[in-house]
Amino acid sequence: MNWLDIIIISILIFRMLRGFSLGLVLSLFNIIQIILSVILTKRYYIHIYGYINNNPKIYSIFYAMVQFVLEILFYSKSKENINFIPNILAKGLVDLIIRIFSIVLIFWVISFFISMILELFSFLLKTPILKQLNKVGGIIFGLLEGLFIIYLFNFILNPISSIFPNTFIGKGIIDSVILNYIKEISLSKGGLL
């Protein structure tokens, strides 16, 4: 057992405790909330983005903020080349910032409204029988969620150990008891999930 196994066990314990504190229903609704927020954000952020781009007053505020930040970040570069910051702005940086702002704003608003709807129904889960089932289900769901995170963790880190086997991370991955066990499990063959 090495440092990576301790991190993996910590992830499992944290996810199980979080599942216990939230319960099965809230854990499921959190996932549904994220999925719905992503879907609705993808569909509607373009309206906010278009509104900001077509409104000269709001667009000029974003332009001024980006220009101010660029002047601070690239002060010496802008002194050497007077066209440095206008060239960056002309390449669409303001457009990118407005797009990111629109996505974050829509995602936050949708998540907020979905969580408010969830709060309206949370009183149903306070009955004693449902509360106990909800907590036990939350532990099991948290364990499955933790195992899925570890499986993804293994999926991402495994190529690192094959490319850099003699590094600290590479040795940790190779010597990990839990990750070596997970390598043998296949999702497609009905293993982990």
C-alpha cells in the first residue's frame, strides 16, 4: 500500500460520507441537476452571448475590462509594441470572454432554479423510514460514485505510468495495490459498474 492507495481510500470514504449526508435522492438529483444544467446551458447560452454582442453598451464594458486586464498582464510588452494589446483584442479574446461569461451565467442560473425546486420537495425525505433508506442508499451510491472516479483516475493515470515509469507518479501507479486490481476490471465485461 502506497500514497496513491491512501488517496484512493480517502476518495472512497469521502464519497461514501457525502452520499450518507446527502442521501440517495439528493445525490441522484445533484447528478440530474448537473446534466440538465449542461444541456440547457448548451441550448440557451447563445441567446445571452448574442444579446451582449449586439448591445454596444454591454459589449464596451467587456471590451474595457479585457483591455484593462491585458494592460496589467502585458504592461512591458505593450510598451515595446504599441499594437500588441489591440492585436490580441482583434483576435477575438473579448468574444471568447463573453462566450465564457454567458455559459457560466446560464449554468449558474439554471442550477440555482433546479436546486430551489429540489428544496421544495426535500421535506418528503424527512419521514423516518424514508430517511433511513435514503441514507443507506446514499452510502451505496457514494461508493459507486467513488469507484467510478477511481476508475476514471486509473484511466487517466495509467498511460502516464507507461510513458514515465521511473517518476514519482509512475512508481506510485505501478506499486498501487488498488489500481493494479482495477486494471483487471473491465466496464464492458460487467466488472466495476
